[in-house]
Amino acid sequence: MTGRDFEDLGYARPDTGREERLGLPEVVYGPGKTVEHVVGVVRSLLAGNDGPVLVTRVEPDTAAAVRAVVPDGSYDPQARLLVWRPAEPRPFRVAVVSAGTSDWPVAAEAAAVASAIGLQVDEVRDVGVAGLHRLLAETGRIAAADAVICVAGMEGALPSVVGGLVGCPVIAVPTSVGYGAVLGGVTPMLAMLSSCAAGVVVVNIDSGFGAAVAAHRMAMARR
């Protein structure tokens, strides 16, 4: 590794060597950055890599300002995701399964990021365990995926149930959705970490992005 693996912009050092190491360019976390900083980092990554360039958690006004300066980007307002050069689809299918409609913003981020980095996405919405028959009606569809991203708040039970129904990897995403005892997502996170379905992988609270990249790593390992 040499100094050519990153570019020193003064305010940031974009990791232009990450695509070669990990199969995916550095993804930019949007909050806390000025429009000028986002523009500078995006330009550096576009010049230094061949793959998709993503900026996460971007509000609509910031996205519009960045796209006015850096052409050819697309914006998904529900996922709050900016994308340049989305990857061509690969033969790896991810089912993004969400427990309730209130969980969908986190699931939307997972689905949009997964699609942008070349995974095939199947969205299965509102199949929480409070109405178990809704999930059971989709079991075959979910089981056909190469990996499942399972998004749930409240008591976080959905990944355990899914993990007991399908044989593919299950990536659990706890959300901060729910009443007071949910504790901002801590309760579903602990429930998912304590799952009796062996092998369920748990990412951070509200991290649809983290779940999508975990699925990407699984897809890379399969090549």
C-alpha cells in the first residue's frame, strides 16, 4: 500500500484503493459534510475508481446541490442515497424483508444500496410476526434468495423466525422503531443478538447500509 491509495484533499483523504482491496469503492457518509466536501470526495472517487460511487444519508436539498455540480448522479429520496455509476446486476439475489411499514425507511436504504452495488433485490414488505400468516405466505419466495436482509423494530422477533424457515444467510437489522421500551433500537438489537436461530448475523441499529455491504461480502466470497 502506498500514498497512491488515497488522495489528500486537505479536509478529507478519499480511499481510492478500496475498490481494489474490497471490491467496492469507498462509500461516503453524508451527514456533517458540506456540499463542497461531498462534491470533492465524490469527484476523487469517480476519478480513482471504476465502480459505483455512493453517498448515504443525504437530505434532498444537499443531494440537489451536489447533483447540480457533479453530473449523471441519481437520488433516491426514500433511501436518502446518491449514486453514480451503479453496478451491473450480478447473479446474487437478496430478499429485503421488513416487519412493518415504519421499518421501511431502513429497509429502503438496504435495498437501494444493494441494488446500486450490483445485487439483485426482492423487497418483501410488512410481514411482521404479529400477523405470522403474512410471512408464511412469502416463505418460498424468501427461501429462494441467496441472502436475506431482515429489518425489524419493536421486539425484533422477525429475524429469528426467518432464520428458522430458510437456509440462506440472514442479516438482521434492528430499527429504532417502537414505543419507549424499545430504547432507540437497543431492545430489538439485543433480541437479535440472542436469537435462538443459529447463525443470524446482526448489524448496527438502523444500518440498512451495513446490511447491504454484508450481503456484498457474501456475494464476493461466492465468486
